Amino acid sequence: MVDLCWKLSVCFFCYQVVSGRVKREGHYVAAVYEHESILSPNPTALVDRQSALELMGRNLDIYEQQVVAAARQGAQIIVFPEDGIHGFNFTRSSIYPYLDFVLHSQSVKWNPCREPYLFNDTEVLQRLSCMALKNKIFLVANLGTKQPCEHTDPHCPSDGRYQFNTNVAFDDDGMLVATYRKHNLYFEYAFDTPPEPDYKLFDTPFAGKFGMFTCFDILFFEPAVNLIRQYNLKQVVYPTAWMNQLPLLSAVEFQQAFATAFNINILAANIHHPTLGMTGSGIYTPVKSFIYHNMESYGGKLIVAEIPVITTDYKTNLESNERFGENLHPSCKTFTSPSMDDQVCFKEGQETSGRVSEKGSVQLPPLFYAEMMYDNFTFVPVWGEKGELQVCANTLCCYLSFRRVVLTDELYALGVFDGLHTVHGTYYVQACALVKCGGLSFSTCGQEVTDATALIDFQLWGNMSTPYIFPLLLTSGVTLDFADHMGWKNDHYFISKNRTSSGLLTAALYGRWYEKD
């Protein structure tokens, strides 16, 4: 008899069966592993291939243990993080002994475990393939790869080889079914950008097609968004080595927002190095998450969860202009919140964010400026028990209707940014953000904050110029909450929540205007 039990941890829920698992129809069991990688003490030092294999073998030993554990819990697919096998901070020369050879061709069918003799320098691929084969599980991992090139190739580096940050996927027979080369490198001087973006996917019997991309790719149209759009994907595997940046780009926060925006499942495996700000993995659906975020302790974490196979089209979230329209007051040009005692709306052209109202009789909260995420945001303080606010920058106006359920002395602010982000990457952002400030002075707004006590009912909306809006809702302890409603109405995007599960850290609309990058 199957012994069904619920396993509860601080950061995520998942259920497992002790001696096997009962899988519901239309569902599959996924696993991701947040790995604390064993790193080279001196990654810039030149070592031989055998020394490199010894270090990587220690990480692969841990991988093998986790594959066995996941398979015992009924997992049909497992995902490992970016840089988990070899580490990071290499030079182009020092990483070379760590690189496996991968033939980047779909025409060659290869099972490294069964056919180890076909290519040289494939020891890591062989071990991964054998893990998949022995445990009858699909496996996705990230490693460094090399590929010789001819000098007649205009893109060929001067040393005659490409070096790629590569994801590999194996089926449950150990067959190499997909390789993906990271396109948007993040200060990774050891690696090359592939000449063209890869659009790589692989098929499974339990959930259909999966797409692949890596870490920084998630912020760009190519190849992540284009991959999902072209192939109408519902499942994505996502190895990452993400450094958290609050209040808008912590790992679990943006991973969940991406799953919500595209109405997809994401299996995201992050590296675990809290001293570097790196943690945050999860199995995400558009309406529920199984996550791990831990900046306090060390060691890896295996997450296993059963999730539904998604069948609905992504356009329901990104492009439907009437979603949840029945919840909005018909006389409003923008919105009204049904959760507030006093329904309000901001009509076209109404100004509410200056220091003095049009009639000159009401003192309004002052505008101020503060840096958030290296960008100069325009803010207005969120004062009082309830109210309505507006703040604008360039073409973007953000609106907030709020009510504090419990009054605290915490300072919150409504911020807007509409411009080109230029630090640690260049990309155009439109953001409306309700954030808790680091202290009680305006200058602390935009700082990284992890704890809050204020429970706030709110509706936040903006006249976004891009359809690609990622709804963020983060609560105390860097935990996730889910909006009651979100969507488009009258060319505005909105998110609303009545009673957050714990103190509010961030509620935001993070828009990516890809065309303006």
C-alpha cells in the first residue's frame, strides 16, 4: 500500500510517496537541484585535463546521488544549475582543460554512455548520460564545451576553437537529445557567444516539448522569448547561476514572474553560494511554486514536485486585452479595485502626483528620486492608511490604490522607471514598483530589503508600452505570493492583491521593451 505523506519545509512544499509515487493524469514529476559546487581554489591557474576531471568528478558524484534520490521519488526529469560542474571565474585559457567536446549537430545521434569511444574528451558527458540511463530519467545539466573551427570561419576565435557555456539534455535511455549554447553571456570571458541564437528543444513522453536557455538569457528576447513564441512551448528547463538583486530581480521572484507572464512551467536550478548572493531555485507553474531560497545555510537542496502539463496558449496572459475585465469598474478609463472600501479610478489626464493638486487645496505626497537597481527611479511616498497615488516618468504613468490592513511605521514608496538600464547589461525597462524602503528616509527607498510586516491591499497599474510584463509579488523572507487578478484593460496592465500572505516587500510590473534595447 502506498504510504502518502506531506513533506513541509520553510521555503517550499512538495509531496512524495515513500515507495513509489502515484502520478495524476495530465501531470508529471519534476526535480531540480540547487547545488553548492566544489570550486577550484584558483580558477585562473593552468591545470591538466586529469586535474580538471578530478575536480569535476567530485561535483558529478553529488549529481549522481541526487539523480538517484530524485528517481526514487518518481521524478521523470531533473535539472542541474549553470556552472555546477566546473565552477566559474576562469580565463579563456584556464577553463580549457575543463571543456568537453560536443558535436553541435542534430543529425548525429549519440549515446555517450553506450558509445563512449566515438569522441575524445567526453568524460563528463559520459557520466551524465549514464546517470540518465541507469535511473531512467531525463537529465539536463550545464557544462563547458569546445568545438574546433577553421580560420575561414569569420567568427572563429584566433586560437582556432569555440568555447561555449552549454546545456545538454539526455533522455531516459542516456541519448543526447539537445544541446544549447548560452547566447547572453554575463561577464563570461572564458566563453564565446554562438554565431546565431540556438532554438533548442527536446521531446518527452510525459509533458511534450521542453525548451532550454540559461541564466541571463531570461531577460532578453533572443533566444528565450522567441523560442517560446515560435514553438508555443509550455515547459522550459532553466539552469542558472543567478546573483540575487532585490527588490526586483531576486531569482525566485523573476522565475515565477516569467512562468506567470508566459503561462508556462519552468524548472529552474540555481547554484548555491550565499556569500555571492546566489540561491533561489524552483519548480514553477503560473499559479503555484515549489521554491528554495536560503541565504543562511550551506549545502545543496533537491526539490521534487508533481505539476500539471500546461495546454493553454501563452497569449492568454501576454496579449489578451480583456483578461479579468469583469472585475473593473466600467466607468473608469483605467481601473478600480473591488477589494477597497472606496472605489477609485484615475481618468485619462488626471494628475495626482504633484505636490499640490490642480485646485491648490490638497497637499499631496512629494516626488523624490532614488537609485534602485542602478536606475534613477521617480518615487512618491505611500503615506496613510489608504489612498490613491500616481507617478510618471517619460511615457509611463503608474497608479496605485492601497489600504493598509495593519498600520506600521514602515515606509513604502511607489516608483516608476522608463528607460535604458545600462549597468551589468544593457536593456530597456518599464517598471511600476511598490516597494518597502530600507528605513524611514526617502534615500533608503530602492535598497535591498528582506523583511517586512505591513499587510497591504493594493491595485497597481500602468500604461505600459510593451506587452511583455512580468508581475512581481514578493513577501517577507523572500517568499512568493500570487496576485488575485492581473491582466490588460484599456491599454493598461494591472495587478491586484487583497491581503498578502505576509509582509509586503515588492509588488511590481516589470516590463521589458525589447525593441528599444
